[in-house]
Amino acid sequence: DADVTQTPRNRITKTGKRIMLECSQTKGHDRMYWYRQDPGLGLRLIYYSFDVKDINKGEISDGYSVSRQAQAKFSLSLESAIPNQTALYFCATSEAGGNQPQHFGDGTRLSIL
Amino acid sequence: GDSVTQMEGPVTLSEEAFLTINCTYTATGYPSLFWYVQYPGEGLQLLLKATKADDKGSNKGFEATYRKETTSFHLEKGSVQVSDSAVYFCALSDLYSGAGSYQLTFGKGTKLSVIP
């Protein structure tokens, strides 16, 4: 089983709909992250959480919200989806500390029509 | 703020060719440096890392040396295989002043295609 699991893997929806992307991990890491990947732009950080009570905005948080339901679960919501939120979304986890690498899920491909 | 610049792709090489993907960075602190690889349909995987100047990270035949004087972390492999076809991301982790936290800053990625 994957250490970082994202659901769904693919989603097509319409403008204005509320969408929730879910992430769960079995690595026991305290830190979790949400990124979006767009062609030619690399990965950009949306939100991150260092523990259940610590949630922080990243570079591009507008239009998104998150919930850290437990140490192992971190969900990303689009309250009212718009077409320019069409992208590949990744969840990642890491141990605490500055040199720790991040471990990524396989991504959710989201298309908003 | 911090930034990572890597060579634009796509890069197409024949099997057994030598690979270099350039990566330079700007950082306010003393960052750790990483290379991640993304195979088609998958998430990013850590390929190698270096945490201080002159450190060499290596894995699966890939190498990169942390060069503080040139602020670079170029990825190299002596003989690429078809299975190395993927997108490669250079990244840094730095302590953001005022935030008290380390975050990853990624380059835009370089797509490598290796042909038989």
C-alpha cells in the first residue's frame, strides 16, 4: 500500500461546484502539504500543516481551504471551483526539521469545466 | 525570496549518453538542496539531496554537488537508460525569515526523454 494516498485520482466537475480532495498517510509524519502542479510552472504550495492545530497558507491559498482531521489526514477543498483551478494536485508529508525530504502521493488530476 | 532556476526542456538523449541538467538557486539562508524525479502518472520521488557546501548527493547513478560559490546543484548521470525518462525537479529547503519554518521551493522541472 502507498504511504501517501490521495483520493480521488481523477475528477471532472463543473464550475461553481464544491470539491474535496483527500489525503491520508501511514508514515507517521507530523507535517503535511498540498501543492498544485501546472505545466511549465512546477509545483506551488497551497497550504501546509505542521500538526493538527497548526495550519498555514502557502504561496497560492486563495480559493482553497484545508482541514487537518487527524495526524494522518489532510483534505483540500475548493469551495466554488473555477476553470483556472484545473491542475494536478499533490499531497506530501515530511518529518519535522529543515533537511527532511517530502514524500508525495500520486496526485489528483482535477478538471473543471 | 528564494528561487530555483533549472534548464528548460524537453531534453532528448540517446541511451548511454551523458546527462547534465543545470540548476541554480538564490536563497536568503543556507539551504538544503534536492533533486526529485516524477515518472509518468506518479508523484514526485526524492532522487538525492545535499545539505551543505561541497556535499555530493548520489543515487541510481545520478550525482549532484552542492556548489555554494556558484549557487548551483547540477544533476549528472554518466549513461542514461530509457527507464530514466521522467521529469526532474530541483528544489531547495530554507528557513523563511519570520515564519520559523522550512518549505520547499521547486524549479519548473525538466522533462527528459531517452530513446533507444
